[in-house]
Amino acid sequence: MLILSSPDIRIENGVIAEMGEGLAPLPGEEVIDARGLLALPGGIDVHTHMDLDVGFTRSSDSFFTGTRAAACGGTTTIVDHPAFGPAGCSLHHQIDAYHELAADAVIDYGFHGVVQRVDDGILAEIPALMEAGVTSFKFYMTYDRRLKAPQILQLLQAARALGALPMVHCEDHEMLTALREELVREGHTQPIYHAKSRPADCEARAVKEMLALAAQAENAPLYIVHVSTKGGIEAIADYRAAGGRIYAETCPQYLTLDESLYEREDGLNFILSPPLRRAEDREALLAAIEAGVVDVVGTDHCPFTTEQRKRGADNFTLCPNGLPGVELRFNLLYSELVASGRVKLERFTDLVSTNPAKLFGLYPQKGVLAVGSDADLVLFDPGETWTVTRDLLHENVDYTPYEGMRLQGRVRATIARGETVYKDGVFTGQPGRGRFIRRRKSHV
Ligand code: URP
Ligand code: ZN
Ligand code: ZN
């Protein structure tokens, strides 16, 4: 395949074989005329929850439907967060389970390990998992399977010694539990109280506690997922400025939506954790993106249909948590960040592809357009303006939080290892063509 762009890109056997100006087509070679479009590295979304088992239901996208949606939105690789496993299970347990679930993925994928307790057996499993291509490990400061400070310290030290990247969901569990119980006791069960039960300070406190633990673990590297607050991101910026090895992720929903949505009739559709925030948080996150403090924008894609969400109709605490977003990340961020003039195209590419590839051991196989790299790319029209509606999307969920949003720029085609999997509104991939990628250690 030869893509005419600037530079031209020749693809052979799923890999970029040649790049240069004025390449001539070979006999019989497929030629895609992408002049006038941007050819960009395929998106890498390192925060998805496909087929997430939350006990009473599962997120509504399977690996097939979720990666189909990802492909249609310009994402060519995901790294998924498996659900918690049964109490007492090994670290391998959920990776094995999710390998089976992901067999019909459309695009390449990897997994983060999920650490729900720390003991000698769990720590001893990490080297074998790293050998098998799982080099990052997520833990939570809230939910039933959260880790406490002594366990976190042990994990950070072990990860540091092995070159694994620990990842953490930061919310202060004691604070949010107390607030939630008080609100429910007082009869405050509408969706807006989800946000009030998990205020900004709840995240900022947890982030500060985590940073103190990382410092105590001799400056262990740490990746903080879905940072949503001014307090959280400012603490991260200060820690990094003082030499801390900290990496920060935020998500499109925290850059484009706010907590006023919980007051709408369909407020349940916006319940996720951490919750949507206020304008001052959104502005601080956007400023941190401009300043280079945010390294990655992942989606935390975790859809539940309006039917599934009705469980929380009389009490927000019963609503499954999480928003859809995997299909719109590339388009939303280009519009919000590049078309708006906030950041240059190179910074956008770093946030959606190159940095995640480097941090999660995929680079330079992925995350860059270079000879020898996988031919994962997006052909993007920066001139098109369009309006998001649910019926344009391929996610297996009956609404989008971004309904009616006017966007500048649009993915026209997605090429994954040299195969066109999306073109002009139509999915052209196949279930099962995605491969599990054995990731190496973090590049940082
Ligand atoms: O509400 C969310 N974000 N659900 C997915 C699990 C998590 O905490 O990331
Ligand atoms: Zn989380
Ligand atoms: Zn998540």
C-alpha cells in the first residue's frame, strides 16, 4: 500500500517500509490519495474497560464492539484494565480471563495487571507477567479491593526494582464513604449527590498521599490515572518540578463536560468516578496540558446503557459507574486542543499516541510513523466541521455524553498494521484481527 501524503508512506506486510517525498507506486500496489489530509500515528488508548465485570452487570462493550468503536475513532491499540477477580485470586487470574474475552478484538491490545492485594505470592508473580508482556500494574485507593499504605509501599518498591510501571486510581476512600453515607441518610440520592459525595478534595488528598508514598519508596515511578481536579494536577506538577518520577493521565470528559450535567433529567448517564467537576478544574487541566504536566489522555471507556443505569434511578449509589468515550477521543481532543489553538499538533500526537506508547512499552513498534514501525495510522481531515450524534457512533451503548457537540476536524480513515479498518463512516475491519502485544518495560 502506498499512501500519498507529506511525506508519502509505503506499507509492506503491516509495517512502514519507506517514507519520502514523491514515492512512485509499484506495479499492482494499492494507492490511497491522502493529499490534503494529515497522516498521524494511530491513537493508543491505555485506559479502557471492555467487558468489565462489576458484579451485578458488565460494561456494555465487548472487546469486539469496543475495539470496533475505537478503530472507527482513530485508535489502533488499547491497553485494557481488567476487572477485579474473585477474592484471593492470583495476579495471573484476571489476565488469563481477559485474554479469552479479547480474542475477537479488532485492533491490537494489551492488559494492565490489577493488584487487589499484596503479599509475597502476588509480588513473585510480577516477573512472569512482565515476561508475558504485562508490564504495568493498576491498584485502587478506593473500592472493596483497595490497597492500604503499607501494601502500596511494598508494591511501589517491588515495581521500581523490576522496572514495572504502577498505576493508581486516587480517591480518599474514608472521606467519600463518610460523605456518601451521610448524604444517603439525609435522603440525598439524586445523581448530583454522586458528585457531592466525591468532592475535588477527595481526589487531591489521595493524590498527595500517593505522592508521599512514591517519595518514600525512593522516588518510585508512578502513573496516576484519570486526574480530574485542579488540586490533584497542581500537586502532581509540584512533585514533578521537585524531581519526582510522576506521570499524569486525564480524560476527555474532564476537559469537555462538567457537573451541571448531573442536574439534567438524564443525569444518571454521567455517573462515573471520579465524577465530572467544575469549570475551575477543567481550566486547570487544560492549562496543565499546555504546560506539559499531563502526559496522556486516555478515555476510561466504561459504557453502561441507560437501561443498566436505571438501577440507580432512586439512589445514585446503585448506578454502575463509567462513561463511553473510546470512539471520540481523537476527534474531541483535536477539536478541543489543536483547532482551538491551545496546543500544537505535535503535542496532541504525544498525548494520544507517542507518550502512551513510550510509557507502556509499545514504542517504537507503535506511537510513531517511522520506517520499521507498525503501519498504524490515521488519515485526518482538519478542515471538516461536524456534529456528534449517537447514530454516527459504533459503541454498544444507546447514548453518548457528547451528543450535539460541534467538532472541528474528523478522522477519515484508520489503518491498523496496514489494513484499512475504517473509512468515511464505515467500519471495514474484522473481529479477531487484533493481536495481543507483549509490551516491554516503560521507555521512561
Ligand atoms: O467510573 C469509572 N471510572 N469506572 C471505571 C473504573 C475506574 O475506576 O476507572
Ligand atoms: Zn478508576
Ligand atoms: Zn478506569
